Amino acid sequence: MPNDKPLGEIDLDCWEQYDDLITDSLWLLGKRDNAGAHAADYWGNFAPQIAHQAMRRFTKLGELVIDPFVGYGTTLIEAVRLGRCAIGVDLQPSCVDTARARVGQAAGASDARAVALVGDSTRPETAAAVQEVMHQWGFTHAHLLILHPPYHDIIRFSDDPSDLSNAPSIEAFLAGFGQVVGNFAPLLAQGRFLVLVIGDKYARGEWVPLGFQTMEVVRQHGFRLKSICVKDIHENRGKRGQYHLWRYRALKHNFYVFKHEYVMFFEKTNP
Ligand SMILES: C[S@@+](CC[C@H](N)C(=O)[O-])C[C@H]1O[C@@H](n2cnc3c(N)ncnc32)[C@H](O)[C@@H]1O
């Protein structure tokens, strides 16, 4: 049965008060929120507003969020700010060190706990390590999964062959991504949400719809697609200051320059 009650902090008796919660599928977020411990210094980090919106819509105070591609810890910082608990994983120890330092900065008034672990999220033992922390904290299940994987190889995050950005083909990337979904889906409570943040890529004159390809992978793991939101790309570091060059290339080579990515919402329906 689909969930017909808000999973988040919304009190439907005063639903008009949540002006700042997005309910449309077009997300014009504009500038990244760089308040507090957030900083836009990681090549490929996402806007904290994404984690903020997802957590407020789909988790309550004190509930648990897991992010298997945590990078510099945007999800963890936002979780702490919102009084949620969070566990993040990244392959790169340097990311985890930064995430830990920033969580330390973000912590304060809130009792929320957030931890970053080094691990390869394609491996079952990484999910087992996350589960161990969950149990220590008294959780049997998580209440939200946030997945922001590499957009295949458009940014190479490290030289590690287990890094999904080094997958030798789209097929290998999708298989690795599927392993991550397969490892972490069992940790999520039934009826709860998985959020996928992803963009497409362009290779050898062809648009590669990574968004829809990864969407299918999630659906194959027992999730129901609830929404596809299209988010504006405000200005990414790769294209900063190159607007005219990209416009020229688009006109010359008959394509459109990416100005959007996807924030997709799925509900766990199968155990
Ligand atoms: C798009 S970034 C995520 C950025 C993050 N949302 C943030 O705001 O900082 C993807 C991250 O996935 C990590 N990664 C790639 N392959 C991985 C794997 N197999 N296991 C765990 N992390 C991985 C990369 O090191 C990179 O930090």
C-alpha cells in the first residue's frame, strides 16, 4: 500500500505554513547555500538545499539518513543542522576527513549524530559496517537514503579502480551503481524514500541518459518511482566563465548545453 501520510515533519492541519518546502517538479534553486559548515569547494558536491528539502519532506527529527557517496559531507552537515542522524560513506579517506571536520563544525545545539566512514559502497561489507553503527545508535532501519553517485566519468574523483567514476564503460558503471543500491536498500525501512541526484553526460557526439538509466536500476531493486524533479545547474566549476564557448559548441555541433540535473524520489515497496 502506498504511504498516504507525510513522512516528514509536516503537520497537515497547518499545511499552508510550509511555504519553503518544494512541491513542484521544477527546482530552480539558484545559488548554492554556503552557510555554516557548507562550502562549494568540492568538485562535484551538491547544493545543500537538495538534502534539506529531502530530509524535511521525508524524515522527522531524530530519524536516520544514509549517504553512500558522501563526498565532503553535504548530507551529514545538513542532517546535523536539521536534527537528523546520518551515516555517510566515501571511498576517499581525504573526503571522509573533510566531512568529519565539517560535521564537527556543524554540530552544536543539536543532539543529532553524524559519522563518515571510509569504504567502497559497492561492497557488502561496507553496508555491514554502516549497519553496525546503526545498531550502536539503536536504529534497526534507516529512514532515508540519499545517493549522489559520480555521473560516470565526467569528473574523475580518484585513481581508485573501485571509484564508479573509473568504471570502464556505462554498463560497468550501472552494474557498480546497482551493487550500491542492492547493498544499501535492505537498510532502509519499508515505505521509506531513496533520493537519487544525477545528471546525464555527453560522449562521442551522443547524449547519454545516465539519469534514466540509473532510474531503471533503482526501480529494478524494488522501488516505486514517485517523482522526477528537474533541477537547474546554477554554474558548475567546469563551465564557469565559458558560457560563450559552450554556446558556440552547441550551435556548431547541434546539441543543447546541460543546464539541468535530476532529483528523483523512490519509495521502497519490496523488502
Ligand atoms: C558526486 S560526488 C558526491 C558529492 C557529495 N554529495 C557532496 O556534496 O560532497 C560522488 C562521490 O562518490 C565517491 N565514490 C565513487 N565511487 C565510490 C564507491 N565505490 N564507494 C564509495 N564512494 C564512492 C567519490 O569519491 C565522490 O566523493
